[in-house]
Amino acid sequence: LIAVPMITYHAMIYEKTRPDFAAFYSAGAFVFITLVMSTTLIYNHLTNWYMPDVQKYVVRILFMVPLYAIQSLLSLRFHNARIYIVTLRDLYEAFVIQSFMYFLMELLGGEDTLVQTLQEKDPHYGIHLGFFQYVIPKWEMGFEFMANCKHGVLQYVVLKVFASVATATLEMLGMFHEGEFSWFSAYTYMAFIINLSQMWALYCLVKFYHAT
């Protein structure tokens, strides 16, 4: 609250020489606050380790907060290297999505208990809605339902890792062209594939949530 107005006022004086001054140092002030709050929360979990099977996933998810904050600040400072910085963040993001799925399963008692719970559910939960019911066979409640939801989320994790590495490689070769939608831009195909994968992962998460 104190730093940002001072930084903004200072930036107005040096606007012609340092147009990015306000953005970078205002971001820096908020990143500092974020790091203090998030690391405190992570530390509290680590020092109150009473549900390790659940809390290990919580800590992995919480680490996204300082990681996103630092990544955003570095991207503001190093514009030319931004895509490589984002790639590193995306790799951890994939790991967090995997952790989130296992976190939900652990909260529901683990895989064996979850399978038994799903077997007692109404079979209509395994029927797909809308257009999907014509192209995707019904999922049998129990292990099949749990496995399909789990693999539906994890396929995005695997694809995201390969896509992140491919993005960095194509950018170095000058073939990625971020934000440019054309037949000759790798970004077009990468965005299409990733979006399809994300849609399926979210669909599986919604099915999982609905059934449990």
C-alpha cells in the first residue's frame, strides 16, 4: 500500500527513460507480499504434518503461488526470454494438475475405497451427456469409471510436458510464432491440440465431481 503509490509517482518522473518502471517494481512489491503469505502457509503445513497422505498434495499445489508470482516478475523483466520462463512454469503446472487429481482421490479414501464407493452409485453417472453419448461408450461404475476419469486428467499432464518442451525448441528454431494463427505457424497446431486435451481433462474432472 505504501510502495506502489511511491513507485508510480517515481515512474511518472522518469516516464520517458524508464516506461516499464512502474509495472516492474509494482509487481515486485506484490510478489514480495505473495511470497511471504504463501511460504508461511506452506511452512504451517510442513510443521503440522498430521495428514501426510493429503498434505503432500496440498503443499505441491501451494507451491504454484510463489512460482507463478516469480515467473510473472521475471517475464516482465526479461521480455525476450519470457516464453522459456513460461515453459518452466508449465512443466510444474502439469505436475500440479496430476497432484490435484490424486489429492481428490486421497480425500475420498484412496483408490480401493473410491472404487467401492463408485460401484454403489447409480449407473446413469457413467452415461455421457449430449454429443458425447454417441461417440463414447458408457463407463461402468467402479474401477472403469475411476480409471477413465484419472487417465482423462493425466493425458493432459503428459501432453503438456511434451508440448512445453516442443514450444521451447520450436521457439529457438524460429518456427513457433506465438499468437500468430496461420497454416505455417506451429503455434496454431499446438494451441489446437492443447485446447482439445484441456477440454477432455476438464470434462473428466466434472464427471468425477458429479459422481462423487
